[in-house]
Amino acid sequence: MNDVVVYLASPYSHPNREVLEGRAEAVSRIAALLFEAGVLVYSPIAHSHTIAAVGDLPTDFAFWDRYNRAMLERCDALFVVAIPGYDASVGVAGEMQIARELEIPVFVFEPTRDGLERALSRYKALEVDGGD
């Protein structure tokens, strides 16, 4: 899986700063597990959270849509971390729609090592079956 690039999506924006920070930390932990597994990963939250904070940039999907679309176009799969709020997230829904348009496989998983390993196994099986 060395050449595979995974786009890691999760909810982010929230009016409560503690929730927003918790979401950024949770997805960063999952990104670290992907790196540890040898998977090349791009996470708009893990990679842009500090930039948004330091630059006082918006954190909403509309602001980041163009950038995220460009990154997703370069990825082989979309992994969605099922942390609370993912199913109501405008950003996650937008990223999933882009993935469908680009015919990129989508894998939703629980934010645990086991959940991630199951998603990786499903992706590997897709690769072996030639569905990628």
C-alpha cells in the first residue's frame, strides 16, 4: 500500500471551541495510525488546523472546498472517521459527494485502531479484486 494516498475526512467545524479542538486531535490520532501503517495520508483537518488557527482563517467547508477538492482528486480512497457529528457534517457530506463524482471508494469506520484496520482490509480487498 505504499503508493496509496488516503484522504482522511472527519467533522471539524463547531461553535464550541473544545469540540472543534477535540475533533482535530481525534483525526490527527487516526492519521498517525495510518502513517504508522505505511499509508500515505492527507487529512484536511490534521494538515490545516494550525494554519487556520494561526492565519485566523475560516474553518467552514465553503472556504476549504476548492482546496479539499484538489487534494481529493489526487487520492485513491476516502476514509471517513465516524466520530460524533460525522453524519451531520456539511464538510464530510461534501467530501463524500466529491468522492462519488470522482468514483473514489469511500470507507466509513469507527475511530479506533480496529475500525481503521477493518477499513484498510476492505480497501486492500478492493485493490486485489481489481475494483480500484
